[in-house]
Amino acid sequence: IDDLSPLPKIRKSLLVLHSSPSTFLHIAPEKEEEQEEEVVVVEKEFFDAKRLAATREILTTERTYNEQLKRLYELFALTIKDSALLNPYQWETIFGALEPVIFQSNQLLNLLEDRLGHTDNLVASPPLHGDEIPSLSVADIFISTLPHSLDDYAHYCQKYSAAHQLASHIYQTNIGFQSFMNRLSKVSSPSEALSINSP
């Protein structure tokens, strides 16, 4: 998010008519009130635009993350499970902690889209003066999902080192698994830029 440095300039430009001692124009009290109200409106629109950009970035990032998780699971976990390249213990060690993480990402993304999905086009085209801007608050969404998601992500992190070591060992010793990984790495899409070693 960009800094808020333009804001003082906005206020200064709007107040210059009655704040400068050199001006010869007398401004009636009601005009001063109107100008101050205009400053407040501009400030609100400025901060609303910043908040909108921030929340849209959160939504876009979560969508991308969710898509990559699902690709990783479908291409690696499900394919390997169906092919029986790994025994149940190996599969569970490497991929078992991924399912709860995907579930939590789905939950968070659904909540974000319910609230922000209709704001997709507003960053490029901000609301006009007087238009109602959608709710931009997402803090409560993260607070409500944090207890469960934190447990699942902590479990994933705890299992990651063992899963990574086992996957590397199997790749070096299991020819079938190695051949599968090599074939998948040559597929241009949708596995492009994905790796089983991705955290």
C-alpha cells in the first residue's frame, strides 16, 4: 500500500482560500463550513480508496494461494495416491497435513468473497462522490477463523520437515516415484511453477 503523503497536500489545497492571510477574498461563515465539509469528504474518499486497494489485494492473494494449493493436491497427492506409488504411511506423512490447510483456505476465501467479491472492479474505477462504497472491513473474518486455522497451520509446519525429508529420500530411492516426478515437471500446465517441495 502506498503511503498517505498526498493527504496533507489535499487538505492544504482545499483550505488555502481561507487559511492564507494574503487573500483579499472575504469568505462567509457558511462558505467556510462548506469548504471544511469538502475536506472531510475528500479525506474519507482518499482513505476509502486505500482500504479498498488493501482488501482487494488480500482477496486476490487468497484466491491465488487457494488455487495453487488445490493444484498441488490434485496433481501430486491424489495422483500419487491413486497410482499407489507410496504406501499409506508415506502418503500420510507427506500429504496428510495438507487437507486441513486447504479446508481452512476454502473457508477464508468464501468469507472474503461473500463480503468483497462485488468490489472486484472498484479499484480501477473508484465510487463517485455520494456513491455507497461496500464494507471494507475484514478484520472480523480473520478473527473468527483464526483459532481453527492456526491449529491446522501449526500442525502443517510441525510436519513439514519430516514430510520434506521423506519425499527427498523416496525420490532418490523409488524409481517409479522419481519417474512420475520427472514426467510431471515437463508438463507445461497447470503444474507449471509448482513443486512438491513447495512449503
